[in-house]
Amino acid sequence: MNRLQRSTLNMIAGTAGYLVPILISFVTTPLLLRTLGEAAFGLQNLAGVVIGYITVMEMGMDLPIIKYLAEFRARGYEESENHLLTNTLQLYGAIGLFGMLVIILGANFLATQAFSIPGYLTEQAILVFILTGVGFLGSIFALWGRSVMIGFQRLDISNSVTVVASLLGVTLGLGAVYAGYSVAGYVFFRVLAQLISGAVYFPFIIHLSPKFRWKWGFDKQILKKIGHYIR
């Protein structure tokens, strides 16, 4: 595939990746409001808000990943590319685990004190926030994988994963709601889709970077490059 074809495909994928989630939200919002009720619908929205706020810990590392990965690949710096991938994956993993623990340990506080959640939803709310913690871990790995795909100039893959994960999570989640599992069932399948989307990037990365080898530890030069973007 030549550069023009790749650019065209990336443009189409980028448009689809932007429009499809909006369309999914437009279609599913009235269904969820009708089946869950306003309070439970607000609760599942809170789960996404919590993930969004905690994701600030990522500190914009996607920018150096995209920039330097594209640069290393263009220059044929395979070892530097490998260091960048393993270093940032370890950083994202640490952020994901820390954020997951913060949300899970704070689930009771979030459900009973931080937000005005009706008492009859308290037990479900605690479970929803515990699931949200797990979902945060999946979203962090998905962010890393998406950044790597953009660095590889494969927006077709990153946006396809986003669209499929959204469709899968919403479809299974709505099925759980109609089966009587309420808001916790909906959030469970959204979280499951998020975990799958985070995991599915790894086979693509191994395929696109055949010399990728896992290495524990950090490279000072790579950390220095990343540090310039997150100060």
C-alpha cells in the first residue's frame, strides 16, 4: 500500500472512529434511560467520568510515544523502538494498576459519600465502581495500544478496535440490562470490552514490530525523551 492509499485509509478510519461512537451513544441513550431509569443511567455515566478523571495520571505520554515511534521507525532504529515500547508499556502498566487500586479501594466512598446516589442503588454502585477500577486498567492499556498504532501510522487498526469495542460493550451491556442484570450488568460488559480492546493491540504490535522483545527495566535516554513532554 502506497503513502496516498495509507493516508486515505487513515482518514476514512479516523472519521469512522469519531462518528461511530457518537452514533452508538445517540441510539443507546434513550434505550438505557428507559430500561435503567435516570438514577442508574447517571450511575453508569459516573463510571466513565471517574475513569476520565483518573486517566489524567497518564500525563500525555501518548504524544512522545507517537512522535518517537514514528521517528525511530522512519530511521530504522529498531533497538530504540523496542526500548520505547517496553518502557512506556511498563509505565502505563504501573499507572493502570495504581489507578485500579485507588478506584477499587475508594469504591465505598464514591458510592456512599462522594456522589448523591440513591440509597437503593448503594450496593450496585459499589459494585459498579469496583468494575470501574478494573475498566480503568483496560482503558490504560487501550490508550497505550492506540498511541502505538498511531505511531505506526495505522489509524485503521486503532479506530477499528475502538469501534468494535464500543459496539461489543454496548450490545452485550444492553443484553444484560434486558436480561435483568441492571446497571452492574451493563457496566460489566462495557468493562469487559475495554479489557479486550486493551489486550487485542498486543498481537497487532507483535505483527507490526516483529523484532519486539520484552525487556524489564528502563532506558534513561527514553525516559529523558518522554520527560520533556510531561513536565
